[in-house]
Amino acid sequence: MLEKRILPLDQSHMGREVRRVTGLSPARLDDLMAHDEAFWFYRLMQKHYDGT
């Protein structure tokens, strides 16, 4: 069952986790994903998890 979660994450926790993993704020990561070719892998993963 997917009801059990390992870490309950709210928005502030998720933002801190993004910064810890990437070294970037969520807003900066979004901007780089949209405009920087070097972030192609993040775009690929986003498409994979969005199902698009």
C-alpha cells in the first residue's frame, strides 16, 4: 500500500530537501530547468514523473 510514507513532507520541508540535494532554491532550479541546457536531465525526470 502507498498509504504509508517514509517522510511526511510539507512544502517547507520539500523546499529544504530540494536545496540540500541540488544546492539550489526550488525557484532557481525551476528557472534553470526551463532555460539552461545543462539541466536536461532534470527536464527528462520531470517528464517521466509527470507522465508526459
